[in-house]
Amino acid sequence: MAAVATGRSANESRRDVRHLFTRAAQALRAAKNAYREGGVVAVERLASDAAYWRFSPRVRRWARELPRQEAADRAFDAYYGTETAGEELLQNLGIAAGDVARGNGRYRPVWADVFHQALAALGLDCERFTFVDYGSGKGKALLLASDYPFEEIIGIEYSPELQRIAERNIERYRGREQRCYQLRSICADALRFEPPNKPLVCFFFNPFDDDTMRAVLERLGESARSSRREIYLVYTNMRNVREHEDVLIEHEDLVLLSREERYLVFALQPCSG
Ligand SMILES: C[S@@+](CC[C@H](N)C(=O)[O-])C[C@H]1O[C@@H](n2cnc3c(N)ncnc32)[C@H](O)[C@@H]1O
């Protein structure tokens, strides 16, 4: 009767009910696994993550914007003969299972307009600076950065597959506005990367979980203490910087210069040492 009243066939209603039961069973399984691994706290975290992805206005704004940005990424690649667009799961890219979560699980290219807005907010005279992209993926940020007159541009990427693609992209890219040709992409774990002893712009497009971010900041802080120089950090997140900003905002060596929905800009000024 209900099916007739809503204009849905009995088969469609049965399919919906089956789908509902499948989803409920999946959620129950995930909750059981979380409980086994981390008790009530882990189940609470699972529930709040699920609610965030399902209901958060930030995620909805990002999801609405995504198709336009993905079309722009594809147009960029078609124009320059590069391969940067699309999403890749790190588990399919030669990353050890234990390291996938440290790297937030997936590759995505930075949105070009957010990248340029963040660099405009930084407002630097780039010639004296080396640009370092921590977690450089297929090199989109490296290519975009090469339209600025940086002294050098370096990408650090721990997936050998993505790193190879970045190298190919660097060879292919000839931007109309290109100002820097000293680009290189290194295959390494950011945790083991020694920052160059130069003035730096360190770029992060949501590459790490909080512990990895803390460890990378620690290393940058040590480097700044042992050799005083200008170091700036640009953190971007295409949904909202709030997802990971506490690690940065609360860091005693970081001075916030600019904060927008999708990027943060800091100066690294070590307090002691
Ligand atoms: C969201 S993608 C950003 C790609 C690129 N920076 C861009 O803006 O287009 C993050 C990248 O960080 C890489 N990554 C995550 N953890 C890493 C680590 N510990 N060392 C090096 N690369 C890492 C991932 O493999 C992924 O390619």
C-alpha cells in the first residue's frame, strides 16, 4: 500500500530495505572492529568522523566545488600535456599498509586558485627562496610554483610511482608564465628529509596525519635553530584548514600571518636555541 502511495514499486522498496540493512551491518562491523582496536574512544571517533563526512557544511561546500575543480585539473593537463588530475588511493601506489594512514590515505592535486591565493597572501619576494612541497604527489604544486621566480623548487614524495609521474610532468611542463626551471622531485619519506640550508617556503597540501606533521615541524624547527634564516609555511586543505590546524596553530615556533578557509600562512620563528 505504502509503495503504491509513494509511486515506488514493491521491488524498489525491497531493494531500499536490503540496502539499509547492508549499510547497518557494515556500520556495526566497523564499530565492532573499532571497539576491538581502541575501545569506546575509538567507537566515538568513528561515529564523529562518519557524522563529519555525512553532515558537515564544510564537506558539502567542498563536494559542490569538486566537479568544477576536477574539470579545471583535467583542462590543465590537456593544455600542458601533464598528468596530475584525479584521485589515487595510496594503498594502490606501493606504500606499505602501515604508512598509508600517516599520509592521509590519498593523492589529490592542489586546486590552482587556492594555491595562488595562498602565495599571494604570503606576498614574498620569491627570488631568494627555495620552495619545498612536502608530499608532492604528481607535482601539481611544483608546476604551479614554477610560475614564480623561486631560486629552486623541490618536491618530496614517498610513493615511487607518484614521484616518477612528477618527474615526467616536470620535463613536460612549459608554462606560459614559467619563471623557475630549477625543479626536482625526490622520492623520500618527509620524516627523513633534511631541509636545505636556505630561506624556505614549505608547502603542505594536507599530506600528513597529526603525528607526522608534528615530527616534520620538529625537524624544521631544529634546522631553523641551527641555521637562522627565513622560513615560511603554507598549509592548504581544500575542505577546510580546521581539520588539522591545531597542530600548527598551537606550535610555539609558528607565527600565524594569514588564515582563510582553505589555507594558513605562518612564519617559523624558533623561540629558543
Ligand atoms: C594531497 S596530496 C598533495 C599533492 C601535491 N602536494 C599537490 O599539491 O598537488 C599529498 C601527498 O603527500 C604524499 N605523502 C604523504 N605522506 C608522506 C610522507 N611521509 N613523505 C612523503 N610524501 C608523503 C602522498 O603520497 C600524496 O601524494
